[in-house]
Amino acid sequence: MSSNAPFNILVVDDHALVREAFTSMLRTEFPHATVVSAGTCAEAMIEARRNSFQLALVDIELGDRSGMELTTELRTLSDPPRIIAVSMHQEETFVTRTMHLGARSYVAKDAPPQELFDAIRATLEGRSYISRELAQKFVDQSVRKGLGGQVHERLSNRELEVLMQLARGKSLKQVAQDLSLSPRTVAVHKHNLCRKTGLKGIVEILRYCQSNGLV
């Protein structure tokens, strides 16, 4: 499909200013496109069931649920949109998992607008796109690490999110607020991720995440 033909795009981000900025940019760059925005996963699914979208721009961190969960749910629709993940997360594990769940492309939120436009055109044409800086970063990491697997690959998506939040110095209460979970649930995820990885305490978590490019 060509970006010069009419198409519908759904923008999903829980920050109103970001949604408005994306919507404005997309309407200017793609005058034939119909742009609809949603602030939560629930709103996004209502719009996706009501209208047929060729593309969905999905933020990975949303207020009510994870953007990775939304990606999975969007893929269950009878006529699912092609998904472009847009996120501040630039860790290889996040990109890989998101694309395994069904995202066609991945763009860093701090990438130049032209990269987002390139990703949209590529995705409409049935190709995948990853931000240039991210792609180079992953090549560099692969060279440094070799082909060996990392212990954090054993974690569930939610456990990985908790691991990275803890590595950023956040308390269990802060992590719970950021991920819309209860502190008890976050504590369970922390216990499970420490058991799976063998990490003991916040210092080891921080060192591990730093050495593996997760923060």
C-alpha cells in the first residue's frame, strides 16, 4: 500500500501533548490519512473495533496496560492494523519482544520526525523498520556479547519491566504507580525475577542492567 493513497492510522499514547504532536505531524506529512488518537489501551480497542485501521502507532508504556499487551490484542482483530511501536525504551530485549508479539516496526521516541515518516512508509509497503540509531546499537551489542543468551531473557514481559524500573532506582511503590499495579504484585514480580536471574538485591540488579545495556 502506498502512503499517497488514503489510509487510517491510530495513535495510542497516554500523554495528551504527545498524542496531539503526533497527530499534527502526521496530518501535515500525510494529508490523505485519517488520524485517530487514543489515550489508553481500552480506548484504543474501542476505536480499533469501531474502525478499520491500516496502521497503529503504539507507545510501549501506557497508563492502564502495557503497550506490548495492546500489540497482542490488536493482532487478534479480524483485520488487524500493522503496528509501529514508538517508545523511549531502546533496549534490544524490549524491541525484540515487541516485534515478536506482532509489531512490524520500532521507532525511538527521541528519533527525528523523518524517521517516523520513513517507518510509516516502510510499514505501509509491508516492510519492517527499526530506528537507525537503535539498529546500530544492537549490532554493537551483538559484537560485544557474542551469541550467548542473557539470563533476563527468561523473564516475562512484566518481570522485565519491573527489573528495569528497579534498576532506575525506583521503589516498589513507584514501580507500582508507573505500571498501574499493586505494590504486592510488584513485590511478587521482584521475587520471581530475582529467583530466575539469581540477582540478590538492588545493587546486583543495577550492575546487571548496566552491564547488559538495559538502562
